[in-house]
Amino acid sequence: MERSAIRGQLHRCPLMHPMTDQTIWRATVLTLFPEMFPGPLGVSLAGRALSSGLWALEARDIRDSATDKHRSVDDTPAGGGPGMVLRADILAAAIDAAGITPDRPRLLMSPRGRPLTQSLVVELASGPGPLIVCGRFEGVDQRVIEARGLKEVSIGDYVLSGGEIAAMALIDACVRLLPGVMGKQASGVDESFSEGLLEYPQYTRPQEFEGRQIPEILTSGDHAKVAAWRKAQSEALTRSRRPDLWAARRGTKNTTDG
Ligand code: ADE
């Protein structure tokens, strides 16, 4: 059997989560550099979860959908200009060949996309898992974005040389929220952005480091005081470093505090 046929068969066979007994969360990545995957997603928290079958990753080569003998996937931009554009027909064929179910979001990593926020991560992690197209060159033919309903997502206001690293960031942020992935660690509730606040500072032994002490309150054993201190620190940090987050939080909170 041809390799791509084996991959196709595996893909259509739904894998079950060992703890929840539901279909596992899956990321299907369309890229010109499938060898970049799993990359960092194959180590540490995400990598252990991948090996234990808590999620699945499929990296598919867009070039497998090329039709000419040079396996070309791009062409010069209509109207002129620098660089090359990913062809609509080739990318559409690659998306169709992935054979994903209609419930799965179809994303295109792009600096002009909707910003990736923790709330979008939570939304994506709670679904079946996305198909992610990694753009390269100067861009992707607009017609395939429209025809295949691709939602553009950006990981920040800077330009990477391709969508692969952005896709990895998105996948990593989702995977750590999946059931069973963080194990005994806090379930992601008490961390930056979960309440629209930056995380408070952390300390551990030794008690004194280069003349700096751990704030006394943290070693007092008074849990209520510790919680209040941490909240105040989070709020002060958010206010000074991220006035945008602070304003958004004040806009959504029905209180007079802060
Ligand atoms: N591809 C290139 N730059 C990107 C960005 N900032 N976010 C998502 N995808 C990208």
C-alpha cells in the first residue's frame, strides 16, 4: 500500500481518549515542511501527552497535491510584485485530501488574522481540533481562503517566515488544556490570562538569594493573605504592563474595584 494511503486510513480511524473515552483532539497541519513536526511538540508536556495518546498530530505535505513534474505549489502574484503566492487549486486539493469532518475549524496562520488569545485557545481546545494551513511565500490565493472557509489567525504583530512556528504555538497552547495533559499541576485556572490578568510573581527556595528575600507574607502560612497578596500583585502588574488588558477587564467586570 502507498504511504499516503496508509496515512489516509489512519486518519479516518478515530482514536479514543484513554481517560474520557471520547474521540481525541487532533491537529491536522498542512505545510510545505512536514519535517518541522512534531518538533518542539514532541518533547516535554505536549510530547508526553502525544506519546500517551491524549491528542494526535498529523502533518501533511501540501506538495503531495501538486500536479506537475516539478511538484510546484506557487506562482507569481497577479498584478505583479515580489515573491510567490500559494496556488488556490493546489491548496484546495490538499485541504480536500485531508478529509476532515465538517465540525473541525479550518485555520490559516497569517499575520493579518484574528489575534490568538487565551479565550480563542480555550474555544479551540474544547472542540474536536483544527485543520491548520501554514502559509509561506508572500501569501495564499484569496480564493481558496474564501472557498474553503479558512479563518485567519495571527500569533502577534510581527512576521514569521512561515506559519509553522505559529501553528506550533497555537497547538501547544491548546494541548496543555486537554483533559489529563497537565496532570496534578493546576488546571490552568490560576495563571496569566485565565481571568484577564497577568500572573503574580513566584518564589522558591532559597529563602535569601543575593540579598533578596522571599516576601514575608508568602512564608506566613496565612492562605487568605497569600491569595489577597497575589491578586493585588496580578492587578498591579496588569495595570502597569498591559493597560489594554486592564481596560478590557474593567469593561467586562461589574464592580467598582481597581
Ligand atoms: N505567519 C507569518 N507570521 C505570522 C504571525 N505573526 N502569526 C501567524 N502566522 C504567521
